[in-house]
Amino acid sequence: SITDKRVDESQKKAVLRASFFVVAMRAQSQVENDLLWMLEMDSEGKRDPKSLDIVDGTGEDN
């Protein structure tokens, strides 16, 4: 689910933060992972293809 967002209209940039839970096979607990999407928009407000996805590789036990 989306947990946070920031939009800078003047620079045409946005950052979305999302989280999801993962349970490994035979695991006792679940791990929360974060995703960050750093988006840049063109002059028409469409997503620029140079946008970046960042995945939290460590996760956090819950």
C-alpha cells in the first residue's frame, strides 16, 4: 500500500513510498519491505522514462 507521497509541482517531481509484507516459506514472522518510486514528469505531466525504483533489500521484522 502507498504509505507516503511528496510532489514538487515546480520541479515536476514526485516520490511515492509503498510497503508490503513478505513471509518466507516455513518462517515464523513476516518482513516489511519498502519501495520508493522517484518520478519525474515531462512538460505535459506524463511520466519521464528515467524515473527510478528503489527496493529495500533488508526489510524489517514484524
